[in-house]
Amino acid sequence: MLNTLQNTPWWVYAILLLLCYYGIKALTPTRESKTSLLVTPPILLAWSLYSLNLTLNPPLSLTCWLTAVLIGSLAALLIFSRKGIELDDSQTGLILPGSLKTLVLYLVFFAVNYYFGYQAAVQPELSATLQMVLFKACASGFASGLFCGRTLKLYRIFQTLKPMTAA
């Protein structure tokens, strides 16, 4: 275990610290802009999709990934609540109450990517099996889906809170 931690590249720890920083920051009320709601999910989906090994049965891998994204999105729609969310003063974003859920979501996303990166480095032959490729597609898709579902819920809340402008 110690060998694994010692051989982990420094930039992985930097990403972990960054995610922890933003996750801990989310324990107190934070502002989420409309722009970040629209930009973050496509970036995470692209990263998740890019990380897939599509050399073994691409249609099956993509189907597993997409199904997991949908299930993760539905789970997030149920997990994240509307309670305490308000429109900010400029009406361009939301004020979110503090929550441990965001920190957990960031750490899950990191853990999934770290685990599969570790497996690819230590046991590349296992990482190349169809079962592991499908497992990675499902885990990565589900974690990305959680982000997408959270964003969808927040965007819908933003749309309902924003007053209609006169034409």
C-alpha cells in the first residue's frame, strides 16, 4: 500500500487536494453560476468517455457507459434536494446551502479514476479484459452521471427561480 502511494505521480495528489478544497468549500453556502452549470458536465462527460478503453467491443462499452450515466443522473436527481437553494442577487446563479454531498461526490469521482489508473499501471493485462473494461465504463459513467444529474437538477431550479423577463 505504501509503495502505491509513493509511486503515485505528484499531480494526482494536486488534483485530490483541489477536489478536497472545493468539496470542503461546499460545506458552507456557495454560489454556482449558470455558466459553470452549463460547462462542467460536458467536460466531465468528455473526460469520462475519453478514458474508456474502446478497443474491446466498443458498442458494448459505450452502451454500459451510457446506461450508467443515465442511472447516475437519475440517482443524483433523487439525492440532491431543492431545499435552501436561492437565486443570487444578480440573478445569474444560485446560492447553494452547505452540504457534505458535494465533497462525497468529488471523492467518489476521484476514487473511481484513481482505482482504474492504479489497475492499469500495476496489472495492465487485467485492465485489458472485457470484464474490467465494462466495469470501468459503468463506474466512470455512474460517477459522471451523478455530476450531470446534480447539474440538471440545479439548472432546472435556476430556471424556475429566475423571473420571466418581459418581451
